[in-house]
Amino acid sequence: MQFIWIIQANKSRNIVGCFETQQAAEAFIHLHKIPCMLQKIPVNIAIYDWVIQQGFWQPKYESQKTTPFIAQFNSAYLQHEHYYSSENDSKNE
């Protein structure tokens, strides 16, 4: 399965960029000192469907199968890192 790395800004939650490698994404984060979350996202499948396909989670209620629920769905099962703007560009995991 193919993945990409997405940078999501902390305060606005906007997507700042998409990168093919973690190293390229981290270089951008450190260069601009962006407080953000870096998340590894599967390509050509929704996170909701990926989590179900991997066996990590199953919807238990009909409300968990609705468009609003799916549209807000994210998962801690996806590899991710948190970065905070600081003097030394430290990464806090």
C-alpha cells in the first residue's frame, strides 16, 4: 500500500503540505518552524475504510456509518508525530 505524509497546522488544522517521504516533510517543518502534526496517510483509501480494513476498529452504531461521522474520522493508529515551534526545532512524540 502506498502512503503520503501530510502536514497539518496545529492552530488552523489546515493541510500545509503533502510529501512522499517523512524526511522531506520534516525538512520543511524544521525550515519554517511550523507547529503541526505530521501524519502518514494511505493513498486511494479513506482513513475510515483503512482502519476497518486493517481490523483496528469496527463501527458499532448506525451513527458511526453516517457521512458526518466519516467526514470527521481520524485515527491514532496512523503513524504520526507532533512538532512544536521552538528554538531547537524539537519534535515531541
